[in-house]
Amino acid sequence: MHDLIVKSIKPNPILTKTQNKSNPFKAPKQHIHTPKMKLYLFIATFQLGLAISCIVVAAESSTISNAGTYQIKQWCVVAPGASDQKLQAFLNTACSQLVNCKAIRPGGSCYKPDTLANHASFILNLSYRRFGQCDTAVGIFSIDDPSFGRCQYP
């Protein structure tokens, strides 16, 4: 009876075609040069490239300002060693022709402390924001926000 059962079991034709006879656990070789495999590789490569480009664009857009270039926040303030004479001349010109100096007038948000250097720093930065240039005769760039109390530098 044992002989009958063994003889009646037929091998699975799908397994025998794909099975490696010397190593049954080794996957059969598939050629990459078939048209179907080339199509799969093309699609996978395209999707990977698309995913990478989306990541790059997203990363770049988070670091680009409205002007289109990466910018570090900076302020134009009074340079150490700038003479009172030059600061006063700058303030006279700027307040009469270039910018609104209401904030450094009595009662303004940046009037106190009532010093020439404090007033000149605020107006230097205001002028820089409006015209895009820091007057290097009396000012320098700073990456430290000079705002204090009610006096908020733009």
C-alpha cells in the first residue's frame, strides 16, 4: 500500500521548472535584459528621480526668501568709532530728505535712550531697509537684533 501512495504523487510542474536542482533555496536567475524587466527598471528609476527632485525642491523652497536668495537677517547700526559730527550730519540728511524720523523724536518708540548713537543706529537701519545700502561712513552690519523694549528695528 505504501508503494501505491508514493507512485500516485506527481511533482508540481511549476516548482520543478523554477527550482535549482543543486540548491533548492536559491532563486532562479532572471535576466535583466528582457523587455519587461527594462520597463520595470525604467519606471523605478523615473519614480526615484521624481521623488528625489521633489525632496530637493521642498528643501530649497524652505530656505529661499521672497527675494529668491538665502539671506541672513542683518541690521545696519552705528560703527564703533564713528564721530558725533558724522553721525549728526547723517541724521540731518536722512531725516530731512530720506526717511521718516518720527520714531526718534520725543515721544517716539525709539526716542529713549536719547543718545546720538541710538538715534543714528535706528535711522541707519531704516535707511538700509528702504534703500538696500548701509552707509559705511558711519555704519556697519550686525547680525544681532538691536531692538529693545518698544523700539523694534525693522
